[in-house]
Amino acid sequence: MTRSQLIKTLAMQNKQLYEKNIAIGVHLVFEQIIEALLSGQRVEVRGFGSFVLRLRAARSVRNPKTGAVAHQKLSYVLHFKPGKALRERVNHVLAEG
């Protein structure tokens, strides 16, 4: 699902709200998540999951085609861990159908 699909789905489910206002709300939620991650905080949405940045150490990598060795710098990787309720719901729905 894309951001625009999310906005349209929310607009269809909430006819009393303008799609423009829903788009602003979705944008604000995403921006707050990004700002929290940039400041080093862990973001947890109960029942959905948590987002955290993990540090990836600098390392040497090899191009499999040419065999050339390159050095990859220290970097951060975004990690998402689904919450228990989300895991159970997905597994239950997919196991049935």
C-alpha cells in the first residue's frame, strides 16, 4: 500500500473528513516518526510494532562480478519489529485463506 492509497482508504472510511486533512494527518504522523528516529529514539506503536535504528559497522565488500574490493562506511539501518497483535492477526488470516 502506498501513502496515497492509505489516504484514499482512510477518506473512504471517514466520509466526514476531507481527504486533504487526512493527507496532512498522515504526513504529520510520518514526520514525527522520522524526527524521533533521527534524534535516536525508538518508536513503538502498541499492537503494530516498533522502529529502531541499528548501527552497521564499516566493512569490506566484494563485487561478485569483478572481484574488486570496496569499503563500506559505517551506517545506520532502520529495523522494524512487528508487535505481537500484528503478528498474530497476520498469521491467523494467512493460515485460514
